[in-house]
Amino acid sequence: MDIKRTILIVALAIVSYVMVLNWNQDYGQAALPTQNTAASNVAPALPDTAQAGNTGASADVPSANAESSPAELAPVVVSKDLIRVKTDVLDLAIDPNGGDVAQLMLPKYPRRQDHPDIPFQLFDNGGERTYLAQSGLTGVNGPDARSSGRPLYAADQKSYQLADGQDQLVVDLKFSDAGVNYIKRFSFKRGEYDLTVTYLIDNQSAQPWTGNLFAQLKRDASSDPSSSTATGTATYLGAALWTSSEPYKKVSMKDIDKGNLKENVSGGWVAWLQHYFVTAWIPNKSENNIVQTRKDSQGNYIIGFTGPALNVAAGGKGETSTTLYAGPKIQEKLKELSPGLELTVDYGILWFIAQPIFWLLQHIHSLLGNWGWSIIVLTMLIKALFFPLSAASYRSMARMRAVAPKLAALKEQHGDDRQKMSQAMMELYKKEKINPLGGCLPILVQMPVFLSLYWVLLESVEMRQAPWMFWITDLSIKDPFFILPIIMGATMFIQQQLNPTPPDPMQAKVMKLMPIIFTFFFLWFPAGLVLYWVVNNCLSIAQQWYITRSIEKATKKAAA
């Protein structure tokens, strides 16, 4: 019967494993786009709704007055001829109507590892989602504030590309109205995900010109396309901004639903966050801007800023600019662009532990060149750091194991009298100098490090699609064959055999189930995190086995 039961259990385990593998193959990966939007030059009309009696501009254009809300007019006719721009790290499309960045892809970051030819798409205006970076000139004479709609710019070419050996690319869009000539200039740099948007105003009219620069990010409520975790913990998807009192202030979609935010901020930034990637408008550090959030009639969420008034005398020239970052959350680069922008790499409440872990992991990687081996070395260093604490705990557990026969004798002696049994156990622990809670210490010490490393692996774009070896080709997602979680469960079982058996039968049964429960939980954890836990368990087993063996030898020697 025992053999038949074992065969049935093994067969059930194999069938369950195959079923989980098939489920993972069918539903475990992000879907690819139905078409290559990079090749599409069609942009839908801006989502404006007609309202009677409006005297303002498009709903996409904020008012220069902080007390006023943007009005909405009839739909604006959008040009179908997008202006394409390619650098070594950006592939984007600019809509001539308003000069917005309507599409943007990241060639260095494939959407899926098994399709390296399909880049990850960050901005998309009407394909899979609505997400774009808008900017313009509003205010008294701003061309974007006209009742006739946003300006239709003209460019010398329909496509631009950063050539080999070229470090900078400049794209000029031109527009003239009422004697004022405008140039909206996009400046790109090789290897950089930030670009500068500059407005050059040449006022050839007989009247002074006044306007305000605005820049904003508009996104719908669709899910995060870069999120791949199935652990039930999603990374933050929403807006954020910098203020003098809060260097990293989240403004979620629910917050925007509740009401609009308006603040006066000197410098700073406004951003939209998603898993691994961030987009941000960064105004001039010395300017005082009105930062605001709102929701348009189509349900899109908008966060942006409006700068101070720019005055250009008749016959004079003026200039104003801002910076747009659209790319991966690379902390060093973000910190250079603006203070606090690096905090968009959100490690949660344990950031003070996670940040040093990432710093150390990054330095180890600079030596080894492989994130998997870097995690292993990091685990060994963390284990060495807590070695004295773990050793004290394992000694306590080894003594518990050594006195197990005495505990069994006490249980037979006192029977069902729990009060006397507890009193006798405490006297025995005191006599043998055993801390009954000492075995919990290693886990309690490891949990903050474990949770911090979890967020490091989840939030750090450096881990995205980072291979280790063999079948582990992406440490940031689950093991595709669940081999590491199974090994982790096996190491937990071995470690459990080294621990003393709990005197309570129910507790003993629960402890036997723990390896199975943890294995199931870890199936969908990032492979890098499971690798950390496997290595940590193996080191703990070696340390605990050595200490237990030493104490058992000493106990036998003393008894002899």
C-alpha cells in the first residue's frame, strides 16, 4: 500500500507540474502587438468634445491662469503625416498638429525576449493605448490657445535619423501666425533618452507677444504593458511630481478621479511611472511653474506644468525650453537630470535597505558581468554579515534537538496536564540555556533583506531580461520550468530535518507542510529572488549541519 501511495503521489506531482508548465506557456507572457505601430503613420484625432459657448482652446491645452480650467472645442483635424525621428536609442513620431510626441519606441529594450526585433513601445496615440507627451505655447498670444485649434507645423523632411558618427540631431518644426514666426526645435543626443524641446519666437508683428510654455503627459487608464509579475504585487502605475516639501509625490489615477491638483512649484518635474520605465517633463530649475493634474472628457489622465509668462517685444525674439525624458529607470541618469527624479525607482518602505543592496549588487555586477552570479555573491556576503547571529540561533536549535528525548520523557510524565508540562519545559530550557524562540531569529533577520531584494529585482530595469545560465534567461520573471522553486522547496525540507521536532503534534504537521506551501508561493516569484533563497538555504544547511554535528559530538562526549 505504501508503494502504491508513493507512486500515486509522484504521478500526481508530475501531472500537476506539466499542467502548470502548459498554463505558463499559454498565459505567462505578454501579448505581442497585433501590428507593428512603428510602420503606421496614422494618428487619430485629438479627443475633444464640442461644447456650446466655449471661448478657449483644445482640452489638451491648459489655461495659463491657474484658476481657469481648459475648455473644449470641436474635434481638431490631425495630420496623418507623422514626422519620424530615429536615434540609436529612440524611435519616435511627432504629430505636426501641435508638435506632440505621439509615438515612441525603445529599440534597446525589446518588448519580449523571444522577439528582439519588436521594440517596447512607450508612447502610442490610439493604437493599443493613448499615451503621449504634449507641449506648446498657451496664454494671451500662444498659438496653441487659438480658437481655431492647435498650430499645424511644417518640417523640411518627413523623417530624420541620427547618422553614424553624428552625436546630435536637431529637428525644426515651423509655423507662422499673425506676423509671428515660431520654431519648435527637438534636440536629440546619441545614447540619451532625454531630449530638449525649445521654442524660438520671432515677433515680426507690430504688437508685443505674450505666452506661456506648457508641457504635459496624457495617458488613458489601460494596464501597464511592461508589467510581468504574477505574484499579486504590482508596481506603481500613475503620475508623480516633485515639490519642495516632497521630493517624490505620487498622484494616482484614483487621486485624479477625486479632484484636480494645482501647485506652484519652482523647478522640479512631473512624471508618469510604470514598470521599469518613466516619462518626465523637466522645466527650467529657476522658473516658477503651475503644476496641475486633470482628467479630460475621454477619461484620459493628464499631468503637466505651465511656465511663467514670456514677453517678446514687437520686432524682438524670445526663447523658452524644457526637457523630456522617455526611457528606462536608470537611477544615475535620472539623478543627473533633476533632484528626486531617481526616486521614481520606487523600492517601497524598505528603500533604505534596498538602495544599499542595489548599490552593492551593481558593483558586483561590474566585476562579474552577470546578474545571476552577482546575486549569488551578494547572498554569500549577506550570509557572512549575519553569520554570528545565525550561528547563535543554530546553536540554540541544535541544543533543542539534543534535548528532544528529555522533552519526550516530560510529555509522558505529565500527560495531558499542559500547565505542568509548560512549567517543566521552561525549567529544562533554563537549565540547558536554550532560547525556544532562537530558531525564528534567522528568518526574522532575513525577511527585511528578502523583501528589499524582491523590490530591487522587481523595480530595477537592469534586471529586465537579464540572463543567468541555461534555462534562466530572465531573472526578473518567474522560472519558466519552475525548477528553482522546486529546488528551493527541497532545500527547505532538508533544512527542516535539521531542526528539532516541535513538541505539539499539530505544529509539527504544519511545519511539514511549509516546504510545499513555500514552493507553491515561489512558483511565480522572480527567478533572481528564488535564486537568492536557494543559495541562502544551501549556505544555512551547511552552517546548521556543522553546528548541530559539533554540539551533538560535544553532548555525547560529556555523557560518556
